[in-house]
Amino acid sequence: MANSRKTYFLTPTRTHPPNRRIVLGSIIELAQWPEETLLNDKILPIPPSSGPYKHSARNYKSTVTKSGEFNPGIFADFLQQILGLGATLGIGFKRSDTEELTAKSLDTLTFEPSQEYIDEAMKADRVAAKVKEKRIWERSGRVFMITGIKIARGAAVTTKKNKSTSAQGEFSLSLAIITAGMAPVPLTFGPKADIKNSNDQSVSFSASDDFVYAYRLSKITVKDGKAKAEPHYKGTVLDDSESDEEITELEYTTEDWSIEADFSGAAHQMLDETGEEVFVAKVKDT
């Protein structure tokens, strides 16, 4: 198992053929969308002094697992000050995604762009327009250049996904029993509900055409008319070693979940990091 720093992102799908949209020298706007190139067919040829350099790993194996649990602990307080009537709603989410890949070979192609190469690539019309647009909202325009790709040949892939949602609700009425000559005794009672839901999915294929499995990025920041490139690691999954087997374990964090609430309609929606709805709670007006 490799222990070096993670430097490669996984492609969104296993259907991107080599030498099409995800190629060395391509410039993209968002790190997670490598196929959305801003250069189209105008990608500059790579000078021999910069690469590309190639490494092949035979009988390659990779296992990537990402799992996590999120418990926002939503609490609603109704009529607490009037009648001692309260309501508690607890929500829990668990998610686990695992992808296992085996390939007859995994080819890694890299290059090291010079400053001259970067400056020339940034002159492309769509790139310049995108940088200008982003500088309106950011202090510096930022795009990404693909500087490395991994191509899986003769690959088989198995993907397993599990999502589970749980909700616990409790309505309670707080009273105080008063007995002569004794201090008041607090008493809370009310109904409880516990709901759980789980969804499992598994997809696999044993043979496929060659596809781009992963890519490496350099972040290019333009400030005061000057372009500066540096490695971009946030969100990377695979390392840059020459190992023929990798095991990666990742964790979903609170940044991977979001809550959207419309309090006027008393609707609460939970989305995962892909924008998929995983829970909705609605309370009607009475």
C-alpha cells in the first residue's frame, strides 16, 4: 500500500476515452469537471523538454472507500414557554462508497509545463474570457491545467454504495406534580418515533475499453496580469507512486453535506455533496 501524498483526482465516470477531452495541457474552470476544457481543439503541443513522461504499472489494483456519518441534531421548540410542550427532531445520515478497480496495466502520463507554456495557453480566447469573468467575483482569476493522467487498460470495476437515513422524533409535555409539604416533582411524557431507511447499490463490469481513470492538476492564478502555477491537492484520492496497488480510505465531512431550510414553509431539506436529496421534513401550518 502506498503512503505518499495524494496527488490525483478520480474522473467522474469510467467512460472517458484517452486522447479526447481529458488530456495533458487542457485548461478547465472547475477541478471536479476535467472534461469541460476551455481550449477545445487548441491545446498547445507539449515541447520535448517538458514531457510527456510515461510509467506503466502491470496488474494494477485500486480500492477507494469514502464513508462518513453526519448528525446535525435539529431541535425545534414549540409552545415551550406557554404550556411546557416541546418537540425534538434528531436526524442521522450514513454513507459509504467503495470502488474496486483491477487493470492489466495503468499508464501514467505527466508533463511539467514551463512558464512560457502556461503564459501562451492563457492567451486562448475562452481562457482569457473566463479569467476576466472570475476576477469580477474574486481578487484573482483562477483556472486549472491538467498535468498528469492515468489510463486504465483492460480494466474491471466494482462499485458499491450504501446510504442510510434515520430520524428520531419526540413530543413532550413537561409538568410539575405538587404534593403538600414536598418540593415540586418534574414530570415529562409524550410519544416517540424512530424511523430508519437504507439503500444499497452495486454495479460492476469485467471488461471495458481503455479509459482515463485519474488526473493531476496545477492551479493557475492570475494576478496583476501574471500567471502563477502551483500543484492543486484539495480533494485528491490517488498518489503519484509507482506502486501496482493502492488502498485509499476517505471520510465524508460536514463540508460534504448541506442543509437548506425554508422556515416560512417549515420545510427542511438535506442534500449530499452531489446535490442529491437524502431527507426532507415538512411541517404544515395549523
